[in-house]
Amino acid sequence: MDKNYDITVEQLKALLQKEEQINLIDVREEHEYEDDNLGGILIPLGEIPDRLDELEGMKGQEIYIHCRSGARSARAKSFIISHGFENVHNVLGGIIAFRDL
């Protein structure tokens, strides 16, 4: 199986309910993060290239990326993978789908 598969919001919710530490990255803008915060680390998509070093400690671990709808997080996932990361997962549907759970 591909190490960089996407996950559903239901799968993310199940991970969050386990109350275990996960590497969750939110690539929305700060004002969006304030409205709906799932507890992830806020790194807006445009800042990913300059803040990639903040993710170095997560290399080799599972990383989950979400945004508003799944589009920005898909771009962030591709960028992060292109810099040698594996086990990077986009949350399909983003916070919009998560709200509907």
C-alpha cells in the first residue's frame, strides 16, 4: 500500500478520539484556524517552504494534513513528500466535511 494515502474525516475523528499524540498539520490561514481548531499545528500553506525545518522531527512518523476542503492540504502533502517525507496523509474534505460529522 502507498505510504502516502489519503484519509477520511471519519478516520481523523477516530484518531483524535483515541487521545493519543498525532502529527496534525493545519495549512489554513490564522483566521480560519481560530474558527475551527482541531488541535493541529498551524502552518499556512504559503509558509510551508520556509517552515519545513519544523517538520524534520516528524520524518518517518505519520503526518496528517488538513485544511478547509482538502485542496490546500493536498498541495502541502505533495510538497512535503517531494522533500523526502513519507507517511504523509491528506484529510479528504477538510474541516468542511469534519463539521458534518
